[in-house]
Amino acid sequence: MSITVLRPGLLTSIQDLGRYGYQKYGVIVSGGMDSYALRLANLLVGNEEGEALLEMTLMGPWLLVEKDILIAITGGDLSPTINGESIPMWRPVYIKGGSILQFGACMSGCRSYLAVAGGYEIPEVMGSKSTYLRAGIGGFQGRALVQGDSIELRAPQEISFRLVESLKKRLLSHSFISTSWHIKKPLMTRNSKQSTVRVTTGSQFEYFTPESKKQLFQCPFRVTTQSDRMGYRLSGPVLQLEEPLEMVSEAVALGTIQVPPDGNPILLLADRQTVGGYPKIAQAATVDVSIVAQIKPGGLILFQEISLAEAEQLYVARETEIENLGIAIQLKMS
Amino acid sequence: MSQISTDLESNMEMVPLGESAILIKFGKGIHPEIHRKVTIFTAHLDRYPVPGMIEYIAAFSSVTIFYDPIQVKKSQADAVLAKDQLSYQILSSIVTEIIVKLGTGVDHIPRVVEIPVCYGGEFGPDLEYVAQYNKRTIDEVIEIHASGQYLVYMIGFAPGFPYVGGMSEKISTPRRKSPRMSIAAGSVGIAGMQTGVYPIATPGGWQLIGRTPVQLFRPNDNPPTLLQSGDMIRFCPISHKEYEEYKGERQ
């Protein structure tokens, strides 16, 4: 049982929740850029929430599905279709074997996630299946997918059996069938609309000029085309230090906003390096990194200041939300 | 530089790095005495991870602990008290307690890792430039580079890439004006007062003086890198023939 890549899309790679425990060796975390969408796609097909799946970017792939399978697509809308018919997202979908799953243009968001019941057959490297593109390890042969790749799939989890049985009965001559129930899709930006991203101030915030500190929260920043899985380079008002700062490299985190000498901030994402030597002006709340991951180059970000207590509350609330959604999905499946 | 107190507690500062990481600074700048505190603290974390800890990163003068705020709060015996406290506050008290208890700490005996290097030739295209720049012979440059003891302050930039201190200023050379598009794995280079080894092929502007047949990044081993923060490095000159033999043995 496998999925074959007919067209690879712009950047399609295997990702899970990331490679933890090895940053002290200089090994980056990697993992899905939008972890919220990744976790829900997995839960919708009865997988563990951190199972590896396909992350697709801006222009999606064309995939040939060998046999009948249960899938779920979440994240940005890359117009998934089979035989020209749109496939609904944020819900389980049962697909007939031999179908070609086509992703096309990006309608909203930036990254889409495709989970299959049981997961993809991918070996773990350093405790994770995520692709570490630069080091050429993990994922599918350590690289993004290319035409002709064929990825084996694992047997589905028992929890999905009953749902599969009921969908199978309704499949008839259709090429796919989905449940009537679905998860509420999070708000996602279209094109260059502005997104608000909540941040706490960074450890060098105080060293910036009063003007720069004000502009950080008052002016929108544009995501430039020099943005990738490592980080987003932003353009807007040039952020300046009151005086040059002597810094030695220290750890950076997911969502760290650092400012190199040119004054254009960089928001660090999944493939960030482990350490950095630029001043940190702010830190995106972990929950809002999923929002950032869905902003395309050209999109605008407005930063909103929150306290550390609020960032922690958001984190705890998000975990509770996913736990509850997981329980609700299990109930629907049984 | 003025005397640095050996007490882990002195000059120690903590700041949050978002809601799920805490950065602990043991001083400012790059200095073996400050790094000694980093190593003592991480050795403690290796044996006794703090509650909710996912992992840590050791750097020149700081240690950052990444944690799950929910697990940190759950770890507190007094749930009512924990409810009103941020996970950051809980962890900073725990860290302070550990650091006070560690006092001046017990000196860590560094591992000395020998790295064989084939200097010059096709592996060290910039060796001659480094010699010219410092008005020395090629043999002198090799002799100076190979006689040093280097402290690994930090691993970063690439998997297993060591940031080391201790290179003699007699062979210090600025970076190349135009960086190379790709530098082979194992390349040994000099950039200013720094020296280092590239674990994976990457673009870079370092002056290349040689290459090691040793693999610095070993994704299938645990730990996955030859070097760790706190190690000492010695470079041992080998011939081209020995380099090839070493490579051959590993196949």
C-alpha cells in the first residue's frame, strides 16, 4: 500500500512534531510549521497527534493513491480535488484506490497537511521522522519529495475501523466520501491581508530606541520573499538599537524575533538554527506560530504585546482545546 | 580581564525566552571561567533534569532550558500555590536553588578529543595564504595550529559544529572576501581568532587549512556528534596517505 508522487509541488516534505533533545548537539528541531494543523490532521484519521505526515507548501503535489484509504487535510487551502471535485478539509475523507489526489493553487494560508490513517512508513532518525533538509537526514530519504517517489503506508489504527466501514458503505461509485461532521477551521489569511501575532518582549527589547519599540507594535511588517522554513525575514520600519550591543551567541527558540544589524527583523521558525547572536526584540507566543506559518510572502503581520502570563494562558488553553477535540473525534469515530 | 568569581551564583541572571524556555546567564563574554559554570550546570541537568524539561542548549556563557509549562505546573506538590505561579517563576526558583547548592561546583575534567588533520594540498587551499598573511612558513602554521589545546564553548550553526576558543593569534586570519559556495564536510578552517571543523557540507567564508577524515556528525549514533560543549580538542597532523587509510577503514 503506497502513495506515489506524480508531481511534487513546490516543497512537499515529511514532518512530525520535531526532533527534540538534540539541540545541544547543534541538531535543529525541524517539524511541521503549523503544529496545530498537523496535530488535528492526525487526530482526524485516528493517529497519534504527533505522527509524521506530508507538509505541502503554496503549490501542492499530485499524488496517486494505490488502495482505498482514510485521509484528512488541514492547514492552508491548496485546493485539493479528485477528478475536479473539491475535497472538503478539516474532516476525515475516505478515498477510493487508484484516485489521483490533486493539490493546486493556494486559496488561503500557505501550508497544507495530509495525514493518512496509520501514517507513512518512515524510519525515525534521532527520535523523529521529520525531514532535516539541510543535513539530508530524516523524512523520506532526507529530502523533499520528487516525482516518482513512492511512500509506503502503515496499517490504520483500530480506532478508525468503524468510521471506515460506515464511509465505505456510502462510497458507492464516488471516488471519495467524507463525514458530515468536521472541525471548525481556524481563521486563515487570504493573500496580503494583515494578521495579528501576539508577542512577549524579548531580552534585548530595552536596548532598542524608543521609536523602534513603538514602531514594533504600531506598524505592520511585511513577510518578504526571503522567507522559508528557517525563518521569515520581515520588512517594515528599520529597528535600531540605542547603541551597538556586544552579544555572544546564545539559544534562540521557535518564534524568536531577532534583529540583525540591517534593522530588518527575522522571525525564527521550525528549521531555525539552535543559537544566534543577534539581539532579540520579541518572542511570538507559541500558539501564534501556527498563524505565522500560514502567512505567505507578501502578507502583513501586526505584532501585539502580551504579558508572559497571557502567553502561558494561551499555551495551556491551546493544549486543553486539542485534548478536547481529540476526545470529541474519538467519540465520533466509535 | 578582572578576576571572575568561581561561584555559580555570582553574576547569574535569568530571563524568559517566551512561555516555554528560560535563559540562564552566568556572566558576559567568552571566557573559560564563565564556560566552566555552564558545564557544571549542564552536567547537573544531565543527571537531574528539572521538572517539565524537554531539553537544554549550552552556549558560551548561558544555558537555556526548554520546558512544557503544563508539566512544570503539574510537578508542584502544592497545586493551589502552583495555580497562581507562572511556570517560569516555578522554574526560576528551582534553578536558583540548584545553583546555590552547586556553590563553586566540582571541576569537570574535560574529555580531550584528538582530531587527525591532513593539512594543506587540495584539502587546505588557503594554508599558503594563512602563512603569507602571518609572515610564517606553512610548516610553522601547521605546528602552531596542531600544538594548541582548544576548548569547545558551544555546538551550533550546524550539527556537531564546534565553536572553539584558544587559537594562537600568530595564525589568526580574516575570513575570505568571497565565501565558497560549498565547503566539504571535515574541512578545518580559520576565521579571525576562531578555528573549527565543518561537520556537513555548507557554504562558508573560512580560510581552509586542512581536512579531517573523522566524521563529526553521526546521525545514527548516540550522542550524534563527535564533540560536545566542554570538550578539549587537539589537532594531530596526518599525511595524505594516512587520511586515505583512515577513510578506507571506515568504509
